Amino acid sequence: MSIDSRSITDAFRKVAELANVQMAATDLRIEELPAPHRPTGLPPGSMAVYVFSYGRTTLKVGKAGPNSDARFRSQHYNPRSAASTLAASILKNPTPVGNPAVDDDSVGDWIRENADRVNFILPERVGIEVLTLLEAYIQCRLKPVYEGFQSQRSRT
């Protein structure tokens, strides 16, 4: 896996401390799913930030609140489920992933077979603000190529 999830969690604990967030050492769990991967469900009472990567390229960073299991488990593999999914982004611009020959029906399988996924799982009790802080921190650190609108993406 190209993402150093341990380094990210260690640094995020410092970010959270600066934000006066009280977190137990066990509050932030990591689930690494190297390619080929099988998406898991969001554990009950949890929320998560997830990261998709392909080789050394971070593709997408997103979050799923405690009532968003579909977003967490399956929506990013289906271009028809929402406009802001990884699948839809790859279909619009396949260059960052090597221009695979995929369509609406096969892009989800391509993601499962070729992309790594890391889930950063938090208990719901720490609050949505902490989830949002974690997502923003990881986006700033990893600079995903499929994040937001083209006009909002980093130019670095």
C-alpha cells in the first residue's frame, strides 16, 4: 500500500489535540484493504474517512457518517449512484488511472481489482466535527486527484 496510514493517524492525533479534541488511543482504527479488495460495511456506531489509491496516486478521500453505510460500502463503485463517486470520476477522466477500458458496468470491478482502500474508522461519539477534521486533514496531506470539482482541485 502506498498510503502510510500509521503516519497519518499519528499526525492526526496531534491535529486533534491542537483542536482540543479528546480522543482515546483506541478511538481511531485503521482498516487496510489492498487490491484486490472487497468493500466492508460501516461498523455499527461508527463513521469513517476512506481513501482510494492507485499505485502512488491518491484517487479519492471521502467520509461516511454513522447513517451512511451505502456511501461507505457501495456507492463509489457505481457511477449511477451519485455524481461524486470514484466510479463516475474515473469514467469522466480515466487518465490518472492509466485509461482503463471500462464503462458503467465494469468500472466498479476495476476499482475493486486495482485500487487500494484504507478506512479510518471513528466511533460516532467523537462527533461529526472530528470526522470532518480528519477528512480535511487527509485531503490536504494526500491531495487526491478526484476531489471536488475540477476548478477546486489543487494545482500543485
